[in-house]
Amino acid sequence: MINLNSSISQLKGVGKVISNKLFKLDIETIEDLLYYFPWRYDDIGETKKISELKIGEIANIQGEIELIQNKRSFKKRLNITEALITDDSGTIKVVWFNQAYLSRNLKAGDNVSLTGKLEEKNGQASLNSPVYEKIIKGQKLIHTQGIIPFYHLSAGISNKQLRHLLKQVISLTKKLKDTLPLDTKKRLDLLDLGSAIEKIHFPQDKDDIKKAQKRLAFEELFELQIKSLSLKKELKDKKSPAIEFHQKETKEFVSSLPFDLMPAQKQSAWEILQDMKSEKPMTRLLQGDVGSGKTVVATIALLNSALRKQKDKVENEQSLLMAPTEILAQQHFQTIQKLLKDFDIKISLYTRSFKEANFIIQEKNTEKEEKEKKTKTKTKKKEKIKDEKYFEADIIIGTHSLIQNKTPIEKPALVIVDEQHRFGVEQRQKLAKRTDNLTPHYLSLTATPIPRSLALSIYGHLDVSNIKTTPKERQKINTKVVSEENKNKVHQFIKQRMQNNEQIFVICPLVDPSDKLGVKSVKEEYKNLSENVFPDINIAFLHGKMKAEEKTKVMQDFLSNKFKILVSTSVVEVGVDVANATVMMIEDASRFGLAQLHQFRGRVGRSDKKSYCFLMLSEISSTKSKERLQVLEKYNNGFKIAEEDLKLRGSGEMYGTIQSGFPELKFASLFDLDLIKKAQEEAKIYIKKDK
Ligand code: ADP
Ligand code: MG
């Protein structure tokens, strides 16, 4: 018997190959599969008569196969499958390319449902490469008719395969445990969990999608509220170390910077330092658009916390800075080392698991004249590091895994989290629980804007600092949506920039080529650019499947301008700072969310040089996706972009999951203040009852 916990490999037709591919999408059990949500839908509308079909229109027809045969076109090296389909209004020619297996699956006499675009060539109309499924009595059509879900895919799984698997298990949604209180569901007229999940995959009409989305959105907000209320309780009696404001050193630090701090940076730093002075645990969000200069503000906090440790001789206390990726952690390590070079503070980098950490600790040489020569970085690789050695550090920089339960950090005094793209309620809660005596101050840095009302309602007591400006010499990034046929022009432009000794990012959605989807991949693009387009230029690539050391090396080399073009997946999305890069070219841009694209764009324009962002539209993109991308041409402000994105969605295009920028909110919108308020009310009622 298959149940929710069964492995997906128990499903019919799922062998090793497919289950491995599903693993890559984090789908291991039936329940995971049910929780793999569509990101958009197509509404195919009513089935059309063949005689009603119009050239250029996408439609569904249903009929009988009169004839089906394979042909080879040697000139074009294509395998062509041709068929004639008849319904009671007429007959139409259907053509598929390079899908020879079709003539084995489909036979004359079969009834089929086809969805595709009618095209005309040399005066003859044909339906080209339509999606097909056999009509079998008693079975619902799921690929070609009505409202059809689309999923974010990678790893060579198709939408069709996924829908097919989901159909097999969709009845198990009844067994999902519904955690929303019954009276809450009644008051708000919300669907049961099971039917919501069923409808999100196989909606009958638009109303189904709306209702399912509302239920799932509410649940996300409700859970967040419950967590936030219990966090509040948790923190109520907790104390944090009081970290004095070291005015003299802070001033020294600020005047050592190669630039003047902006007023908003000063203000934010001041607010943070005020919080840290108190024994009341700080829970603060530092919000500022990409490139607004949050790192230096965070460094001021780290500096003060490190100074307290040294001056008060508190043993084994650390301040932590955590980044979402190793590349970013490494970069922060270097940046902050440089920023704090005049201070006698030990900074260490901690990556991967503790046992095989690349432990780097820099010890400043106190002899000033020898500084240049002797400031050496001692690196010990893959060596078990003794705890005592580790505790020598005043500041530890690493990835988000730094505060996993087992890391031997005894007394974190200050924890700064960079770009975690979460609300961080859970993380804050974990830290609160960590020690019985003192709980660390907590500061979260984010470029993803949260409306203030939501921030307040989610954390209850959260404080927000805002850097609303960007350093003044920075210019607006010239952004352009470019169609595939104008790609040459972009390449020409890139050539000029490179002659100017500037560097280029090229982003692709996938790592490996996948011809089925026609989506650009890093490996393909790298090959194309280095062999055909720019054979004389040094180009490198970067993706998440590479080893950490390889990634680091590539980033280092890019930073030191050893090569000109970096072809990469979204691993460079957050925080990476290469001031000399002036062009960001994004392939298949419509596959990314606007917030994410805005992040990519923030990788350039980080110096006084004019920078550019090209959003490439693939051939298959719709006008809708062009419109969406044009929001980025118009606006440079993350908050505005998020708002516009949402408006476009509201205007009729049906979306499954929403890209709010926060993984906790797949369905809920940051701007749905009404639902947020209701979730808050209901959470309060629930918590009271629970006592
Ligand atoms: P983000 O807020 O996206 O993390 P960073 O902290 O990485 O931004 O800062 C982006 C760049 O701007 C860095 O190179 C940093 O040195 C520089 N920077 C920060 N503050 C200022 C300032 N006040 N004036 C000029 N440049 C600044
Ligand atoms: Mg940053």
C-alpha cells in the first residue's frame, strides 16, 4: 500500500533514473510530491472544433487519428511524425519533430486530445508539436484541457511526467494532517488542507485556484504568527550581554574608511549600537537595497562586540557573521579583514562542517612597520581543529550552518545574518534557546524589503533600520529587455566593455543542457561563448555542483580580473561584490522572479563605472513575460519592483506559488494586509486556548 510516507520509487513507472531526478527537486516521498506546487497555470479554455481553429491561436482539439507515420528529413536531420486528426467538423494535419516514439504510442483509430498552436506554411495549415494525450473513457485529461499546472523543473523531469505522477497519488491528499483549528477554518471559510492541495494541482476552474491559494496562504501566515508569538514569550525573560558603545574606536574605524558613511548608514549603526548596549536581546532587521552598504554597518556592530570581549576579558565569546553561501562567506571574510586591518581583532573563517573546516585565522602583527610584510594568513586545510584554537577568534564568519546545534560556539554575543531570505523567526528562536544564561543579540541584513506593518506583526517586537539611499557616485543601471534575435548586438556591446577592461556576468537558469525545454544552460553557454563568440577571451564558469574550493578559486580569479566573462547559475545571486563588473546578461530571464533578477542586477553597478543589465527573452516567451521584465527597465528600487510584480499577477495571470522573496511564504503576499491581520487574530485565539 502506498501512503504519504512511501518513497516515490514505489510509484508505477518510477525507476532509479526518475527517482534520482526527483531527489534533485527534493522530492523523496509521496508527501513531498504533493507539496511540490505549480508556479503558474495555462487556461486552455473550451475544446475547439477543428473547423474553428485560427492561425496563430493556441487551442485544444479532440478527434480520431486517421493516419500516423514517421518520415526522415535528411537535409534538416529531422525525424518527422505526421498525422491526420478528424473530428465531426473536419480534418487537420499534425506534425511533431524528433519524437519518433510517438508513432509507437499513438495508432490510427486512437482518440486523442491535442493542444498547440495552428501554424501556416506554404499555404498549408498544421498543428505543430502539440501536447497530446490519449482519451480514455473514465479518465480525466490533465495535460491538454482546462486549466493546466506548470512546475519549476530541472533535472530532466517534464511537466507531463510530474502531472502524471501527481494524478496517481492525488487521492492521498485526504490523508494529509490538517493543523488549522476547525473554528478558524469555519470563521474564515477556508478549505480543508487536503482539498486545497488537490485543487492547487488539478483545479476545475479559476475559483478553485483562488480558494486553494487563500487556504495555503493563510496557513503560512498563521504558522509564522504562532512561531512569532512563542518567540516573544521565549525572549521575555532572556538577557543578552550589554555591549558598550566604544566611541573612540568606532570613530577611528569610520575615519579609516575610504569613503564617508551616508547619513542613513550612520543612523542605522547608531540604532544597532543603542540596542546592543542594553541587556534586552536585540532583534533587528537592517533593510537596504542591494549595494546600499550594509556590510560596513554590520562591521561596526562586530567591531564593538569584539572590543567588549577584549576589554572586559570575556573568555570564549564570539560575534558571528553568517552568509547564505560559502562564496559570500569568503568574500565577507576578506572584506571585513580589510576593513578592520587597523584593529587587533582576530577574525576567522569557518566553512562547511566543523571537522573538515578550512580554518583560517588571521593574526595581526602589532609591529606597524612590519605590517605589510608579516600580515600573513595561516591556512590549515582539512585538519581537525581543536576547539581552543577556534575560540581564539573574536569574530567568526561562515555560512548559515554556523549556528547548527553542534557547532562548538559557546557564547555568541552577537549574531548577524546576511541575506538569508527568511523572516528568521525560527533562527532567532533557536538562538534564544541556545544558552540558559545569555542569549545573543540578533541582527538580520536583508535587501528584500518587508512592509513595515508585516515586519511588526510577524515579529511583534521587531525593530527595523533602513538604508534608503545608495552611495552617491553610484549610477542607475541601464536595463534592457532584449529578444533573442538581437543577441548579437549585446555580444558586440560586451566586446566594447571588455576592451575597456571591464568584466561581464552571464547568468543561465540551468547547469546542464536540456534540449527538451530549450532552456539555456551554463555548460552550453560557456561552450558557445568561448568557442564561437569570443574565442580570444578568457572565460570561466561557476555553478553549485562544483566543489567549494573550485568555486572559491573561480570567484577569486574573477575578482582579480584574471578572466573577463563569468558564466554562472544563480549561485552569484546574492551579495557577491566585483566592482569591476559592469555588464549583467541574464539568459531566459523570464524564468526568474523579479526580485531575484533585481538581485542579479545588483551584482553590477558597484563602482562609479556605468553598468548595464540585459534581460534576454527566449523565443518562446510570451508578451506577458516581456511586460513583467519591463518592470525592471522602469524601476531600480526593490520595494517598488515587488509591488509592481504583484499588480501584474493580480491582473489576470494565474499564479500558483508567489515569489515573495521569502521561502516561508509561497502563497501569501507581503501586501495582503487583510489576511495578515486575520492570521494574527486567529493565532492569538489559538494560543490562548492552548494554555
Ligand atoms: P549590500 O548592502 O548590498 O551588502 P555592500 O555592503 O556590499 O552592499 O556595499 C556595496 C559597495 O559599496 C561596497 O563596495 C562598499 O565598500 C561600498 N560602500 C558602502 N558604503 C559606502 C559609502 N558610504 N560610500 C561609498 N561606497 C560605499
Ligand atoms: Mg551584502
